[in-house]
Amino acid sequence: MWMKFAGWSGAVCAVVLSACGPAGVERPVPPSDGGAGMPVVDAGPGLPTDGGGSSEPVDGGRVVDGGHALDGGSPLDGGAVLDSGMPLDGGDRLDGGAPADAGVDCSRPDAEVQGVIGPAGGQLSLCGATVRLEAGSVPRATTFRFARAPGVAPPVAPIVLDGFMYRLEGQGQPVVTLTLPHGGDTLGIELFEFAARTGWVPLGLCDVDANVASQRFTGTGVFGLLRDPRSLPTSPQGLGSASVSVTVGPRTGTYGSATQGYAGETALPSGQRVMGFNVSASNGSTLQVELLVEPNGAVSPWSIVHLDELGVLHDWSFISTGVTPFQVTMMPMGARRLGRLVGQLRHEQGGLAAFDATFDVTPGAWRELSLRVCGE
């Protein structure tokens, strides 16, 4: 089986998330203290550290350790580390041992923390979530805000939100490692970014364990963990049934999914569905079609790829100038879909080929495995 696209993760990450790296590269979940020498912002009553750029001591002028100056009597200077580079209290806490997000009521939709982070990097922690900004990715001392983002419309069932949505705000394009808590069930879990212009965009995950999931990327925005909780196959292979009559240029053929094919459907957080079928003919040619089905039933082509019996690949996955937009009609009959696709395909050897296909498809539901890629 050859697949150009499968479900809602695969191709989008390469387009939207330029920092995506190869699958299988593992990165450990970052420690809560951001590493030795990384300032940790206190969400409690004290003032956050500023990455070393301030001449004012931490926590409103108070020095750490019960009011006594450390390391020879010099007060802490805006996030300076103690005695040979060791961060305060093991790196976990500021302000006399107060937890990093002490004083924040996480049940409040406006819960937030903020702090000044500079070239040395730093991190913000809120309600079990941590965002770590890497050293060197913030050119100057900048105020960053990490907050709950309750105003985002929830994903459409069956996709559900696992935990809170979070918003990271600040100037520039910092390199970020975001670690979010989840409810303990990692089935179908995925990190998404949400923006009004693009909607839900999958970012994949680098690491997932029983408590948290993390990813590394560049930039700020609104993020959350989503998942499809249904117990479904994680591949469309062998699902459903499809038969298609196709004319591509001068060639006409009948295709079916009985041998090494499939007809499947996946759900998107927007309420859209991707319906795809992979069918083959007796002469060895294959056809793969993926359609985007809107919540109101409207249909548009997502990807159409035809490999003819001569080994020539005809592709409409990426629209080029001069290619006539496809016309799609589809009639649902319960689980069955009857429809027609008419348009033009561009093939790798140049030129266009007229395409006309009528299809009879009964797709089976499946859920893609969570994408595991670590941002570079």
C-alpha cells in the first residue's frame, strides 16, 4: 500500500510547523526547573526573575533564605544562580520554597503567570503546564504571559479536549518546549495549535508519559491537547469497501478495494471528516482519493492520485495554475456514499489529463496514531 496522506496529522506538520523533525527522534520531557541556570518564574506573590538583566533583587527586594544574603552576602540579582552555577533550591522554587505556581487558582478561567525572560532563557509554569524558552532564542529581556485560554470553541465530537487550552504571549519567535498535563489516557492524544485563521493545526508530540505530553516548536500562540477517545483501528488498511469507474485521459478502468485497498474515514476537531479510498485495477494501476467532508455535507477534493499501468503518476494533491478545479458530488445513503469526481490531473511528465470517476464507497471509521516528531 502506498499512501500520500493519512488522517489529520501527516502532511500538515511539514507545512505549518517548519521546526518538525524526523519521526522517532526522542527528546526527554524537560525538567520542571528548566535546567541548571535557567530562571524559574514564581506565579505566587513574589516578583519573577528577569534572566539576569535587572539590578533589583528577586521578590520585591528580599533576599532568599530567610532574609540572609547568600554566597558571601551578595543578594540575588535578577535570576543569578547560586554558588558555582546551582539554581535556587534545586531549581524548583523561589521565594523561600513556595511552589512555582503558588497562589494561582487554576479553577479560574483567567488564571495566568507572567515574567521577564531574556537571552539566558527561562520558563513559566501554570496549573501543571510548563513552557520553557530556550537560551539564545529571546534576543532581549521580554515579558511573556502564559495563561489559560478558555474562549476557544471546543473541538467537535468525537474529538475532545484533554485538560485546559493555554495561551503563550510575547514578542519574537522563541524556541519553546511546551509540556502539558493530561488525564492519564494517552489513546489518540495529540497537541494542536488553534488560530482563528487556520483553525486546529496538529503539531504532533515529542514525548508522552502517564502524566504529561510535550513538544518543541518555534513561536507563540494558543495550544491544547486533543484526542479521539474511540477505540478504533489505527490504520485504514482493509477497512470498508469501494468500487470506482475511472476515465483518465484515453484510459478507462474499473477499480476495487478488495485487494490491498481500503475505504476509511477519520474525524477532525473542526467537525470535518476526511474520507479516503485506495483502489486498484486488474492491470496493476491504482487510484487514491481523499475527500474533505464539511459538517453541512459539502464535499471538496483533498488529494487525488492515479498511478496508471505504465507507471505514470497523475497528481492533483497540489493544485497548479491551469488545472481546472474538481467538481464533486456525493450522495450519502446511510453509511454508503455514491458520487462523482470530474476535473483534470497534472502528471509528473508534464501536461494535463482529463479525469472522470464515479464511486460507490462504504467507509469504515479509523483513528490515526498520534504523530511522534520532535521539533528541531
